[in-house]
Amino acid sequence: MANPEDPPFSCIRYLPTTEAYDRWAAIYDTDGNFLQALDTIELKTLFPQFLRSILSPRPWRIVDLGCGTGRNTTLLLATPCIEEVIALDSSRGMLEVARSRLHQALHQAGDGVSTPSKEPARGVPRLHMEVFDMLASPVPPKSAQQADGVISTLVVEHVPLPTFFSQVSQILRPGGVLLLTNMHAHMGGISQAGFVDAETGEKIRPTSYAHTITDVVTEARRWGLEVVKAGDEDEAGIKETKVDEIMIETLGPRSRKWVGVTCWFGGLFRKRADQ
């Protein structure tokens, strides 16, 4: 599916996910990733639904699982009802980019990073960032456990479903809510995440899985997580988005070849109270 808007590459190289994202970090936010742009648009609706679905008393502790360069962590830090944000990612390169971005965001809001000698600014969530590879550790960090909510966007493509939902189940307190988005299996059956390394000319691809919505919902239930139905989603409670011609101007030229393909899905899951 060659496209003049895609950068040329000499060959495809497959790397472990963490190594691939370490190399991708420097250009991750600037290489025209239309799926990330689509995700940001969809979160304008899904994120407020997520906040409304959290039933535990405020203020909340929220985990950004697979925070990447901090795109959604910035959103969480700007939310007044959140007391603490725990940002986790397996890629040190992505976390370094996130630290720079979030330092600027916190500086604008008042320094929300707590130290032994200084309390965070009033009304600004505390931020804790940590390297965490859910493929390498069966247990999430203590700092992330008993969270009121988890947000994880465009992450589960790179993780086996039992591994992912085992971690989420351990992170969430009973009744807690997961916001999950991912590449749709329709798109995943054609392509996968990746970028062109300008230094080598290679197309770098991390490990990827084309998870279907049915498989995601079924595996979530095995770990005590049920879909939260809200708004105009379909019967399954999961929204699916197909790229059309009108979206190209907003999503960028790399989205053009995906017109007619369902590229994104997302929804909310609640951990059962008996779990």
C-alpha cells in the first residue's frame, strides 16, 4: 500500500517493543502518526466519559499505563479532581521526552512535583514517573496499585491480552475504571505501528498483535473487568472509528490510504466490586 506521503525506507526491521520505542521517541510526536491524531480526537469524548464513570471519592489517583511521550499524562495533570498521576512506560527514551513535556506543563500550572523539602502546588496533581515493563514483571509497581482509574491508549497492540489485563486488574481498586483505546484489528490485519529511522533508512516495527474487540472484551472479563456502556456506543459498549475522506485534512496526509478502513476502537471497563 505505497503512498507518496509515507517516507521511503530501504527495508523493514523488527525489534522488541521497548527498543523500537526508544529509537522512535525523538520523532514520535512529529512524524505524522495519524492514529495518534485520531486517538486524541476520540479522547475529547471518551476522556470526559471516563471521569464521569469513576465512582470513588475525589480526589483520585490515576495511572497512565504506557504513557509514552506524555500526551495523555498532560491531560490528566490538567484535571482538577485528580490528586496524583502515576505515569508508567517500558521505554526510557519515551519517558525522557515525557519528562521534558510534563516539566513544562507543570511549570505553567505551578510545580506539581513533590520533593522531601517541598509540597506540590495546591490544586496541581502530584506526578510520579517510573520505568515499568509489564512483559518483564508480573506485578505492577506499588506506587501504581489501588488506583481509581487507568488510562491506556494505543498500548495493548504491543502486549498479549492476558498480560495486559492481569496488570490492569492488579492496578485498579474494586470499582475502578479503565479507559482503553487501540488500533482496530481491521487496520492491524493490514499493517502495524512503526516508523522510518532517518539514520539507517529502515522501517522499524515493534512487536504487534491485531487484537479483535471480541477478544479484548472476553479477556477483560476473565480478569474481572466489564465494559461500561455509555453514550452512543454500539451494543458492545465499544466505539469503532472508520477513516473517511472528510477526516484527511485533520488527521494528515498519511491517513489518506486508510480511507474506508476501521482504524481505531476504544471504550471503558470497570473492575467488578468483588474482585
